[in-house]
Amino acid sequence: MAAEEKNLPRPSAIMRFLQLIRFSHTVFALPFALGALLVAANGHPTLRTLLLVLACMVLARTAAMLFNRLCDWSLDHKNPRTANRHRLLEKSIVWALLAISAVGFLITSAAINRLAGLLAPVALLIIFFYSLTKRFTSATHFFLGIALAVAPAGAWIAQTGRLDWPPLVLGAGVVCWVAGFDLIYATQDVDFDRREGLRSLVVRLGVAQSLRLAHWLHVLMFLALVAFGFMAKLGPVYYAAMPLVAAALFYEHRSAGKLDLAGINRAFFQSNAFVGAIFLAAVALDRWS
């Protein structure tokens, strides 16, 4: 088996880069940014604004993930689950790509409107800060949520040039949603984190209590989505989709309760991607109907 693995062709540099930044996980924050944009634009954003928002999303997330990889370079090497990450790209290349994506985000944000350009450095600081939090606080999961909640707020600003209550309520829901699924995901690393002195609520509370907290956080997330629909004056189509969101969250927690690695990974990606997709589809259908 080892000989066969050695003979396997190495993925291309692009594929290794996408694997390093977990590009597929872009589907988590993107639907909430696009949903906020559609509401702010009453269903019809200009192509220019849409493309600039998409570019900002990709660049910001790429920069955040590269910064995270650099911060955790030595830790990932020790963790059996992430031990191969540092072999995907050389560290010097990761630094260069981080600089390119961060500068690209700042330039693209400035091209949207004045407020977006002014707040872009603040957004970068927020999304970078998460990667440092596990060294000093158990609330690291909530900082990840705040990092992803920047997306709907930024999209709203891109369309309107101001920040209003609907994206803030949606952002609060994103914080609860992300913190909840990150608690579930963190159960995979509880032994490693405890051994390395890293902080998380799973280390502090234990697995069982962390899963219960994740459950209540997702209840709050669901209520925030309902409140967002009310504040954004969304109609029956949007609310008809909410039971599907609840079902996806229920499936996620049912899978996580089994505490097997495959179940957690399946729940983490499939369920949360489905939540985002249903939310975006509901907003789009409501605004276009």
C-alpha cells in the first residue's frame, strides 16, 4: 500500500492551494453575503456590484485561511488530522499568496464604495484575529462566527453604502450558526488541544456539554433567520423554507451525537452547505417572485 501511495501522481499546485485553503468551505459564508445583497438590492444588484462582492468574498476568505495556516503551521504538523497540510505548499509561497490576497481584497473593496474601502482593513483585522484566539480564550468559536458574519454586513454596505439592522441581525445568526458547528467540529481535536494547551469550549466544558451548547446556538440561529425575514420584509416563500433549515440542523446534531469522525465531517459540510443554500434560494425566490 505504501508503495502504491508513493507512485500516485502529486496534485497540481492549484489543487494543492485549493486544498490548503479548503476552498469548498467558501459555500458557508457566501450564501449569507449574497442573500444580504439581494435583500439590499431588492433582488436586482448590478452585475458590477455582484462581481465585486464575489471577488471580495473569495479574496478575504483566502487571506484568512492562509493566515490561519501560517499561525498554525507548527500545530498542524503535530496534529494527526492535519499533519500533511504543511506539505501542500512551501511556507514562503503561502506568505506571498497571503500578501496578494490581502492587498487584492483592500483594492477591490475600495472599488465598491467609500465606506467599503474604509472598513476593509477593519474586516481583515477581524478575520485574521480569529486565528490567534485559541491561544488565550475558550470563546474562539465565537470569534470565528464574527469573522464569517462580516460577509453579510459587507455585502449590505456594498449595495447601500451604509449598515442597517437587517444585516446585523443576520450576522448575529451567522455568529451563532458558525460557533455551533465549530463546537461540533472541535470535538475531533479535544485530546490534541488539551495536550497542546490550546483553548476551546470543548476543552473547557467537555464534549457532551459542548454539543448541548451547539444545539442551543443553532436554535438562536434559526430564530435570527426568522427575525431577519421579518425585518427585511420577506414573504411566505422565505418562511416556507425555514423548516428545511431546521431539518438540516437537526440532521447535523443527530450525526454529531454519534461522535464518529465520518459522521462529524459529513454533518459539518453537507448540513451546513445545505443550510446556506436553502437560505439563499429562499431569499432569491422571495425577491424574484
